[in-house]
Amino acid sequence: MKKKWGRPQVMMTVIATCLFAQSVWSQSKPLGIKQAIDIALANNYGLQSDSLNLQITAYKNKDVAGNYLPQANLKSSMEYNAALPKQMLPGELVGQPAKEYVPVTFGTKYKMGSGIEVTQNIYRKDLLIKMKAAGLNNEVARTKYRLSKEELIYEVANSFYALQTNAEKIRTTASDYNNMKEILVIAKAQYDQGTMKRIDYETLEINVANQLSQLKQLQTQYDEQLEYFKYQLAIPVSANISIEQNIAPISTVAHSDNIWERADLHLSKQMIDLKESEIKSIRAERAPVISTYFKFNYESQFGDINKAFNQDYWYKSAMFGLSTSISIFDGNRRRSRVGVAQSELQQLKLQHIQQQQYAQTELATAWHTLDNNREQYQITQRNLALAEKVFTSRKALYTEGVTTLIELLDAERDLTKARDLYTQALINVQTGMLNVYKANGTLVTEFLKSI
């Protein structure tokens, strides 16, 4: 039996979650991608809102099932007849044989009473079909929640990788800036000794200033990304957090062309099943509806208000019955509703086929892109090692006065470009793997296990 959570349990869960999150972002230890995703899944308000659809669906199912439970209504009324009704009766019946018809007053000025009416559906086919679809409604709600969960995981992971990319660019740019400052010190000594032209020294100064400007821009961009990352994790803007800046080594993912784990395909099929159930329910409205009822009334009729509670005027009535109703003609409304539902069903089936084709295309593209990213990563890895070697050599030769400043600056630019390409290639592999997990519908399962 599923455990029901009351308000106290829900409040305790929310408080515990907030305390857990607070303890996480108050720590100085940088967040890893797994920890960041866990915090987002626990705190993100959009996901929490979507999770309420599970509860809403459960209540809707109970609402439908409630129609098959006894329905009891208590009623009470008091009437004052300002003008009593009359009925024409033959004159001979009222002692006036000379007249053909004589108006006779019926009823009393006052009527008061209370009663209870209980009805119970015994057989109603359309309602039974809707009740059987309750499980399918629950599955649809769970699938939609899973889609929201996957989307959040994907967005948080992408933001995390983007932060790591910028963090790495900041680190390498800072390293290049420090290198160029060292060279500027050497160039200043050469300029003071008259062995370097002023224009060459000023060119080097401009290059160092550009490095510093680029470093500031990268830091600003990183700070903006970090603020949005906090929003995704639903943590306070004032929270002081950091992420792991070391990009994780490339892992492997088993090649698979299976798309049937995708939640969107499951949802598409479930919507088809739900529409077919709706058509059956509409058609079932033609079936007989059998119900039973019980009525009990305690009423009084009197002509003087002062006799309202005189027991001589009160009486009881009770009845029990069985009723059956069959829809014969409804103005073709049911046929029209079936026509609409069948057209919508055809739409869902066509959309399901299109979605399968898109899923297969998306998965094939993701694998192709990942393979290309891996090749690019290997190329940039070798190129970075070569660029570092060339720059180190040029720097040593420049210090000895063997090479020119232009050759040194060219080597520095090549190294910066090689580092940027390497960092981007590494992140491209990570995001490429993320896209593969998304395309085959295993973000919630396999991806979370791999990080």
C-alpha cells in the first residue's frame, strides 16, 4: 500500500531539504556536477511544481471513482403559499349539483420539511472505462515528470560544462598574461639599454594590456554564468559557491541505437492509449445506466404559522427504487464527439511516427557528433603539446636575444589558440556524451551513474 503523506510530513521534508541545501552551499568545497544536479533536483521550483501534477492526477482519479460511491444529499425547505392553488371539480362532488364545475382550494399556506436522498450507481459503462484509465493517467503524469527531470538535468549539466570551459579559459589566459608580463620585464630592460625599439616595446605593452582586458571579460562572463547557475539550483543569489574547475577525464559510453527508453516516446504512446480509452468511454454512454435510490422525508403542512411544530401535522414518507435510463437520441452530439476524438487520435499517431523518426535522427546525429568531437580532441591534444613546446623554446631564445619579438608573440598567440581549442574540444566531448544520453533517454539512469 502506498504511504500517504500529510501536511506535517511534507513540511518536514521541505525543511530538511532546505537545511541540506544550506549546508551544501555554505561549504567551501567546490561543487561537482553530480552534487550540483542533486541540489537542483531537490530544490528547483519548476520541478517541484511539475511534481504536483502527480498529486493532481491522483485527486482527479479519485473524483472519477467517487461517482461509483453512494451519493447522499440532505435537504430542508419551508414554503409559504401566498395564493393557494384551485382545482375545478364537478359541482355534484362538492354539494353544488346545479353547477357543472366548482373551483376548490387545495393545499395549505405553509409547508415545511427535511429529507435525505441517497443514490448509488450500480452499472455505468462509461464511468467504469474512465476508472480503468486511472492507472494510465498516473503513468502519463509520471512520464511528464520524468521529462521535466531530464530537462533539468540536461540544463544543469550544460551550464556546469560552460562554467568549467570559462574557468579553464580564465586559468590559461591568466597564465599567458603572467608569461607576457615576464617578457615585458625583459623587454623593458632591453629598451632601457637601447637594444629594443620603442615601437616594439609599446607593441608588447599593448599585447599585455589586451591579455588583461580579455581576462577581465572572461571573469565577468563567468560571474554572470554562475548567477544563472545558482538560479537553476534554486539557491540564494547571495550564496557563495564555486564549482570544480578541473574538467573530468573523458569517459566512455556504450554505443547503442536503442531509442525506446526515451520518455517522450513513452508519453506519445500513452497519449494514444488515453485517447483510445476516451473514445471507448464516449461510445459507452449508449449503454444502459442502472442506479438505485432511497428517499426519506419528514414533512408538515399547516395553515397557521403558530402550528408549525404541532406534531399532529407532521408525517413521514420513505421510498426505495431502482432506475434505468437508456440514451436513445442526443442530437448526434455523441457521434460528433467520437469524430473529434478519432481525428485527434489520428493526429497523435502521426505525431508518434514523426517523433520516432526525429528520435532516430537525433541519436544518429549525437553519435556522429561525439565521434567527431573525440577525433578533434585527440588532434587538439597533440597540437597543444606542440604549441607549449614551441612557446617555451621561443621564450628561452628571446631571453637570450636569438629570436625576435614578433616570433615570440606569434608563438604566444598560437599557444593561446591551441589551449582554447583543446579546452573547447574537451568540453565538446563531454557535452557530446551528454547529448547521446539525452537522445537515447538514459539521462536519469546511465548518465547519473557515469558522473
